[in-house]
Amino acid sequence: MTGMEVEIAGVRLKNPVMTASGTFGAGQEYGEFVDLNRLGAVVTKGVSNVPWEGNPVPRVTETPSGMLNAIGLQNPGVEVFCERDLPFLARYDTRVIVNVCGHSEQDYLEVVERLAGESAVSMLEINVSCPNVSRGAIAFGQDPDCLCAITSKIRRAAAQPIIMKLTPNVTDIAEMARAAEAGGADAVSLINTITGMKIDIERQRFVLANRTGGLSGPAIRPVAVRMVWQAARAVKIPVIGMGGIATGEDAVEFLLAGASAVAVGMMNFHEPRTTENVIGGIEAYLRRHGIENVKDIVGAVQDQVF
């Protein structure tokens, strides 16, 4: 039996596989397809202090080996989340990580403070990296000083460990990871989507009402692996890797690059059981290579020299 348990910021997960925010709702949407008890953690869709309507439609389109989305973090707000979604998730033997979004520092702090007393919440993932929100969040994630400052304020207000979700739409991802660590982040997660665009050439108009959207899926995986490797070498806190993971082998690539855990995103839309398949794939890889514990492969190629 291979050892799959990992620890992120003092929180133990039965395995290193979680869902990526925005691709799994709050778990109920996938409950009839996926054994939620099998997952290391469920990371919820973004939760704001008040309801957000999101962006106008159309806001999703397919691309080669991926998809573009401009949902705009539509959600019913933290009070509905606490009344409706948390009781559902609390029924399962899996960790709950709440993704927190906001337009301003105060927005974030209101959600963080509201969730402080919720024992079902194991960690908070702070989304300062969404490319589809018109004001606030993305700026925090693209300036190291702003990122450090907001991380510090959230860390002081939060009762749970905080994971800062980093945007790939920056020049130096290692600098941003260090800024989050300096601000007191307990972990970082990356990458969020890459800003992209699609144009309908027959109608000669943008496909998305927002014009641009976030590109996700297997198309971005090589970029994500590179950035996870850079971030993991730059900081001492755990790194959670994501971006185009479809199989156990994909997940192992992130682990070897330095991720302590991984999140499955867009592929949940393509195959709802992807998370479970990824867990099984990692277990099969460890058995095939005679490795007793998944932690033994984390960062195994970080400083490899040819």
C-alpha cells in the first residue's frame, strides 16, 4: 500500500489531489459522479462578501486542448455559501478549502472574518489572480508589494491557513511567490488561467462578451509545470500545482517539479471522474516505481543537472 497522505500548512490531506476553484462548484454539482470522500480536498468556487452577477454571456468557449472562460466569479455570496454549501460539504470525510474573491481589501477581509468561526473550513485560498474581474483582484496579484501587503492583512485576520493563488500573467512568478511568502502566506497555488482571446472570423466579432478570457486545460500544462518549478525553488512554503492536469502522469510531473499537492480543473468538465482517476494514476505510478510514499517524489527533479 503506497503512502498518499500529505500535509499543507499543518493540515493533513489523505492524498495530494484536490479540485481547482471554479470547476467543481461547491461539491454538490459533482456529488453523484464523484466519491467526494476519495478526494484530498474540495476547493470551492470563489466566494465573495456579497452576491456577484459575473460577466455577460457568452462567457465560455472551447479552444484547441482547452477552453476560455470569462465567468467573472459569479456566486451567491458568503452567507448563502455558509447556509447551503458548507453543511453539505461537512458530511464528507474530505478537507474543505474555500476560495475567497474580492474587488478590494475590505471585500476579502469580510469573507475571511465571516469564515473564521466555521470549523468545516480547513483552509482559505485567496484569489488575487482572476483575469476576468474588471477591478481589484488581478492588480493585487501582479504587483509584488501589493501582493505582500494584502497577504499580510489577510493572514492577520484569518483563523485558517491561507493559500495565495498566483496569476501566471506576470513577468517573474518566483518574485510573486516570494512576495506571498514574505506577507505570511502558508502556501501558494498556481497557476490560474492565462489571458487569451478567440474571434469568430465568419461573424467577425469576439466570441466572448468580455472579449478576453482565461485559458485553461492541457494547452497550458507545460507553462504551469515550469512556473510551479520556479515557485517551488523560490520559497520554503508548500506549493500547490495546477494547470491542465488530466491524468495521474500529469499530476506526477507537477509533484516532481516541486508541488506538494495538485488541483484538477478544466478536465472536470470533460470527464467528471478525472479527480478520482488522477488519484488512481498517482498510486499506480508509485507502485510501478517501487516508491512507498508520494512525498518522496516531491521536487525530485528540482536541482537536476544534465
